Amino acid sequence: MNVEAQRRDPASLLGWMDRMLRTLRECPAFGVGTCTPVDTGEPSVLALHYEAPGGVMLAVHNLSDRRRTVDLGEQPGAEGDPIEVFADRRYDDLGPELKGVELAGSGYRWIRLRDTPGR
């Protein structure tokens, strides 16, 4: 498949990479924030909390090939409702308590917990 065909295909690897890089640019906490692991209570789920002056992000990754549901609880620095900014598929909306966060097998969700305008 050539590059032009991949640019037209939203399911292509090139399309995925473009969306992922755009999200990283919009979420500078991933690059400059302080990273803290979050206890998920599930050994196969990795959650990392990133806090920076420009915002707070939470990256949750299921390292298992089976579906998992985790309770992440209240996160430091969070303001307002959490907003999913990048994921491997469509999931149900997140609640403010981050309870019952679903992940498909090998799934991931990047969640904005706070955005500081004018960063």
C-alpha cells in the first residue's frame, strides 16, 4: 500500500501514527511532566500519571490479551471530568471517579485530567 492510499485510510498504520503524534503534541505533560505509576490493582494493567504546569494526563495500558476493568480512583491534580484523548477503540464515557475503566485486550486509553489553557 502506498503512502497516498494510507493517508486516505483512517485505519492504516500511517493514520494511527499521525493521530498519536498529534495527540502527543497537544498533551505536553507526557514529555515534560513528572511521571508517577498508579496502582491499578491489576498486574497486567500499567497506568502512569503525568503532571506538568500545562496539564495532567493519565496513560492506561492493558498488557494482557484479555479484557480488563480497573478502578483508578481520584487522581492528584485532576480538575473537572476526565476526557479521553486517544484510545485503541471507542469505549464508554469515563466517570469522574474513574471507576470501572474498561480496556480491551492489549488496549490503551490516554485520559486528560486537567488542561491549563495558554501553556
